[in-house]
Amino acid sequence: MKTSIGTATETDITNLRKAIDELRRNNIRAYDQFAKTEDTIASTMHLANRRMNALQQLVNDHQRSDLERYKQLSNSLDDLYSFSSIVPD
């Protein structure tokens, strides 16, 4: 591509093919690295979501447990008040 009338020499074409082949190899490496990174990110997000779901379940279980204890305490206090009402002063 060095000539003034636009024709390329055999060396120019060979160099161009080598440059194109190198670009293809670089694109393949870049895509491969992207695919691996994407897979790693997806796996990490999946694991993070599982952990967040487990944490949410733990919080829900704790709330249910607290509510159950509150109900038991309330029932115990009701029983205590009802017993104290029948015991003379």
C-alpha cells in the first residue's frame, strides 16, 4: 500500500494478513477472558443471592420465634392475672 497508484506489494499483503490474524487471536483471547469473567460474576452473584436468601430466612425465623415467645408470655400473664383474681388479698 506504499505505492503511489494504490497497488500493494506481496510483502504488504503478507503483513496485512499477519495483522488481521493477530487481531483475530486477540479478539478470541478477549472473548474467552470475558466469558470466564462473566461466568465467575454469575457464580458469585448466585452465591450472594443464596446467602442473602438464607439470611432473610434466618431473620424471618427469628421474628416468628419472637412472636411465639411473646404469645407464650402473654398467655402466661393472662393465666397469672386470672389466678391472682381468685386468690384473696
